[in-house]
Amino acid sequence: MKSSKRNPVETALTALLDVLASLLIALDVTPLRLAQIARTSFVKAGAAAARKRSSGRPHLARIAALTGLSRNEVKRIVSANYTVGELEPEHSPRALRVLTAWRRSTARNPKRRQSAIRILGAAPSFESLCKQHSGDIPFRVILAELLQRKSVYLLQKGTSVGISKSLTGRPGRQRDLNTLLYAASFLAELAEADRVLVRRKERVSVPANFSAAYVEEATAGKVSAFLDHLPMTFASSPRAKRNREGVIVFALVSRPKRNR
């Protein structure tokens, strides 16, 4: 039996989510937390669409019909003023669940601080914490992840582990967050009905011994030349308006990949 052609909307959405997932993993957003945020966003968008048809209070049944959610779920989200709510432990990555539980147990017992515990053995131990809070994930995998994050450190020739005082996240976390914010801003602008998407890739060939300032000037020149041709782009569009308030430009400059 031949498989039916895939829905083009789902194909495009899969491509978007493939990129988004790599960012969200780096930012400690799990599929469960994403689903929780997505439901709130869908209800918010459904309410906006319902208001276009009728003014006043959001129609819960209509929002439920648009989103596929139950009326009770829609009512809960609308009553909460479209807020997602606090992050629940089960919506966190497994390694962070263990670390959070460890920190909370330490805070509850100030006289008997467990900032450092043995790795193997009965409670209190890192192995017992993982059995309680990481599900079926082996404790060595959790330990390796927390060591990579520099959230913990080894003691006594690797037989004990301690919690780091610093709360530093993954390397490059701020860059990933900025990328997510940039993508959100771009999609928000692009979703407007009167937007025209113009995609053009330019290559700037510069010898390796040229200064960074020269490269920046060459890149700026390419962008300026691109903007100079935008009026012709708009003039060729039959729906283009003659009077435009301005042009929003999103530029992505990438360094060439060098062969190792």
C-alpha cells in the first residue's frame, strides 16, 4: 500500500521544529514544557481570532473549536490571563530534576548540609537521588551531564560529588536565547498580512589577510546595494502600496567555515 503524501504544512512545521528543538534543548526546555507553553499560545491566538468575529468576552466554545482543546482547558488558560504558570519539576530535564531536589534537601536541613555526598551507596548518595528523581536514566549519565554543565564537581578521587556554588548555565546559552528572540521577532513581522518577504544571499569574498574593518565595510556595502534595489522589488508587486512607512531589514552575517 502506497503511503499518502505528507501534509505540506506539517512538512514545513517539522523543518521549523527541527531547528527550534536544538535551541530548546540547549535552553533546558523539554517537550512537556513546550506543550504547556504551546497550549497557552494557541488559546491566546484562538481568542484573538474569535474577537475578530465578535467583540467582547472571549467565546470559550469557539476557541475550543479552533484549537481542538477542551472547553475546561480553554477556560483554565483564559482565567489565568494566558499565563503559562510555574515550571513544574517533571517538565525539567532529568539532570536538573536531580540537582533541584538535591538543593532543596540541603536547604531544608541547614544544620546537616549535604553540599557534598558520596556517589555510590544508600541514601544520602548521588545514586539514590537519581533513583528517586531521574526515572530510568542511569546515574552515571546524570553525573556526566551535571559535570559538563559545571553544576557539580568531584571530590575524594571521584568517590564523592559536590554542588558548585556558581549557577552558570550551558556555554553559549545567551547566544541561543538571543537566536530564539531574533527568530520570534522575525516571524512576528513576517506574519503581518502586508509583509513582503525578500530573500537574497550575497557572498563577500575577502582574502584572509584583510582586516576585520574592511570585511565589515564590504558587508555593509552589499546590504546597501540590496536596499537600493528594494523599490524595484515593490514596484513589481501588483499588491504593493505606493506609500510605505519604512523597510524592516533582518541581516544574518556568517563567517566562512574553514577546513580543518
